[in-house]
Amino acid sequence: MKVLLVGGAGFIGKRLVVSLLEAGHDVRALSRKSQSEAPAGDSHIEWLQLDLLDHSSDLDAAVEGCSLVFNCAGELRNEALMEALHVDATARLLAASKRQAKVSGRPLHWVQLSSVGAYGPPVCASAERTITEESLPAPRGAYEVTKTKADDLVIGNAQPGVLTVSILRPSNVFGPGMPNGSLRQLGRLIKRRLFFYVGAPGAVSTYVHVDDVVEALMLCGFDPAAQGEVFNLSNDCIQEELVNAIAAHLDAGQPFLRLPEGLVRGLALSGRWLKRFPLTQARVDSLVGRTHYPCEKLEAVLGYRPRRAVKDYIGEVLMPDVFR
């Protein structure tokens, strides 16, 4: 099968390229990066350097001959580009995909890589909350809002006989080479004996390994049961499990200090005027969160559950030279 992979040089896209090639598919990998910057390939991969933000780009040519599109493109840092990339470019690529499907007379399947951020944060950060695919979207923040808009576009463009769609919403994706530095920052705090727990025990850490994401994407692409479905993907663990695993990997003592949430929020409030003050309300939210993202639907429909426990694979992101 000929597959178009949008965002093929990204953190997840590079690993998806490998899985697609190993499965025997021909891959057209689209990226803003030049081929020299992208992962090395073989005769079954075609690297197409194309900027989705450029309205003159020939998206029909990019889709031509493909039966499956994985949209893994995403802007994580520059909020000014998020609407244009996540929403406007997705709309143009969807239109090109439907045109090419009609020209070829063969339906095309689209897999959208999204985020559980579509469901938004809880009203109370420390409240117990379980999010399923039936939960209503309530995104907050430029990235989450624009990715959710893109999801709505994908769902709205589904058309029998022309375009089928699947959406995968992972939680925080981790693994070697991850662009998000939050776990490395946590490791530094633990190594330096600066980490402390906030509030009652049992806060939830919502992470999923990048290889689990790739395996789930492959199922969304090739299992007919995935068509028309939205799936959440997370391998939640108790915060103490994550922290103790990091401490063990870094040969550091297990943290034991625990401060009341109200006290810590007061400290964050009093320090908000200080430049680079490390304690913010958002960081407190992440330390007390109790949101769960169960994968029952993914298991029931596609027979898959994430296989790589966070505590067993956390060492992949804790590079030794960073913590000396």
C-alpha cells in the first residue's frame, strides 16, 4: 500500500516511518525539513519536502496514488503558527485527499494524530476525573484548541466511499529523543533532592511510550474496525511510581517530603512576580492531577493496550550526561 505520512521527520513520525517500511508499505513522507535532515530511508520511501503553511504547495500531488494518510504534523512551541498548521493546512489537505480519492475511484483512509488535551483540564486540578471517548471536548490553550478544531474538520469530512477517518488521542508521549523536557526537568529536581510531593498521595501521571503510540497508529491505519472511531491512549501510573523509578534510575534517594496543596499554591502565588520563579500554578496542577484516561475502547475495538509501563522505560529519556 502507498502511504502518505505528514510530519514524517517528527518525534513520532520517524518511528512510524520505520514501522510502515518494516510492514512492507511504500511511504511518501512529507516534511518541512530537507531530506538530509530526515531519517535515512530505502527504495520504498520517498521524501517530499513541502511546507504545509505555503498555500502554493501542490497537496494534490502529495496525496496522488496514496490510499492512506497519517497526519502527524504538529507545532508544539510557536502559538502563532498553530491555527495555520493544525486547522487551515489540515482543511486543505483533506480537500486534496477527497479530490484524489474521487479521481482514483478508491476510498482513502485518514488517521489523525491528536491529543487528550482536547478534553481540557478539570475544574478542580486535584479532583478525581475519568475521561473516555464519550467525554465532551473542552480544550484550553492554543495547541489543544487548534488540534481539536482539526479533529472536528476530519470528522466532518468523512464521506462513505470517499474518505474514512480515525483519530488517536494520546496523553503525554515519552521516549528517547522526546522534544518535551518535562521528564528531564523532573529528573534534575529528584537528583538534586529538590523534589517534593504536593497534597495527598495518589496523584496520576499520564504518559504513554512513543512505541505504543506507533503501534496504535498502525492499527488505526490498517484495521477496518478503526474506521469512524476516536481512541484515547494513555498508560497512566501513580505519581509515586514514576518518581521512585526516576530516583532509582539516577541512583538518588526516594523523595519523601510532602507539602499541603494550599501552602504550595500560596508560594506559587507569592512568587509569580519573580523572574524565572520555578513554582507556578500550572506546575502545581500537574503535581496534584488525578485525571485518568482508560483504554477500554481501544482494547475492545482493536484488541490493543499500551505495553510499555512508564516506570520500566523512563530511563530512555534520562540521559546520564545531563544529570552528572
